Amino acid sequence: MMTRMSADSPTLRIVEIDEEATLAFEVFGVGIAVSANDPMLLARVQEILPPGAQRCRRDSVRHHFRIHAKDDGRFDLQFEEHLLTWDATLDLALTMLDTHLQETVALHAPDHIFVHAGAVAHNGRGLLVPGESFSGKSTMTAALIRAGATYYSDDFSPLDGDGRVHPYPKPLSIRARNLSTTNHAAENLGATTGEGPLPVAAIIISRYVPGVEWRPRELSPSEATLAMLSNTVPAQDRPAESLATIRRAVEGAVVFEGERGEAAPLASRLVSDILA
């Protein structure tokens, strides 16, 4: 028999629905449920929930995932009526679930626009490092917090209607030179985590090139807006809201674009000069 968690439990409550165990939670106003035919699976699911997940009522759920343990020790992962992966190892199924949970929140958050960007802060001023995978944004974000910045986000940065960045502190996924990734909690890198929204003071758009010297150009507000929109998750689904939010974020920020070498020297300059 499955043990039900009390309402006072610090972990999310597991309930039985239709002979399945289900976690129902909300992140940035997005109601999500994850069900499993084996309640023990949900202990692993809790380890990968998006930052800030809070339990919610079942009738608040709009997006439903299901992980199914099969008799042969493999796993299927389903989102709504779509099969995301099948006959997978548990680690692969959870990795896929993690990715899709993050994307679901980033796409559907009703009061925030999520941008693919690392985010840090210093002296009450936010700095964004937008970019897609393999652009080096996680490495740059890690270097910034090692240089003394406060951690806000590694991959998805939520912006509110005033263009302010909010914390979304998932563990940093840092890619090694062999392309393997390792997750690091911010505190293990000597960082503190931000607790409230901040205006964006700077945006750094860069790509790592070995040995290159950082010689950026400053973008105009229109150039910066276009560059940010290319990394904005709901830009196609909510274009007007995305554009308005990005414009507000950009209007008070300096925006630099250019190739960079190693992250650490540049991070020190950014923290001491731009975020001073």
C-alpha cells in the first residue's frame, strides 16, 4: 500500500488516481501532473521537478505526463496522447521528462516570458547570457558566479511584464570538453541564489572561440531585441507579449555581442566593470 504524504509535508503530495500514483504541482502558474504505475518512480521524479514547484489542486492541472514501468524493466514516457520515448532505461526516461517539464513551464507560463539564457546578478543589477545549447552560456554563467555574482538561472530565465528577471535556480549543467554534462548546485560553486526580481542591466551575447580576444560591439535596442527574440521560448506562440517584454528588458540594459575566449577572465571584467 502506498503511503500518503500529509498536507504539512515539505515534499509534494502523491495521490492515487485511477490506480496510478500522481504528483500534481504548479510552477510559474503552469499546472502539471506526472503519473506512474509504480509509486516508487515518483520519488525519482521529485528529484527533477522544476525550481519552485508547489503542490496544486488536480483541477489546476493542464499538462499531464505519464511514466510507465514495463515488465521487462524498460520504461515508456507519455505526454498527453503523445509517446515521447519507449523501451527506455529509467535514466533516459527521466532525462526526457526533465527536458519536457522545463519546456512546458517555459512555453506556457502565463505571466512570464522565458528566455534561453543564463542569469546572474550583482549589486542589484541583473545580467543575462542568452544562447542555445553549445553556445557556452552555462560555462559563462558558472564563471560569473565564481567571480562573485549571485546565481539566478542556468538555462531558462523568466522575465515579468516589466522586463525584470526572476530566479529559476535549477542546477547548472556544465558541459565538459568531451561533451558530457554534469549538474552542479550553485552553492557547490560558492554562489548564493537570488530571491527576487531585478532589472536587467546587461546582456552578453557571445560564442566561445578558443584563443580569441573579447572585442564586442554594442547592439542598438532594435538589434538587441531581435537577438533576444531568437532565444525567447514563446516568441511564436505569444509574439506580441514576447516582444513587449523583451523591449522592456532591453531598454535599460547595455547589450554586447562578440566572440570570446576563456570564460573566467571575461567574467571577472563583467562583474567588476558592468555590474559594479
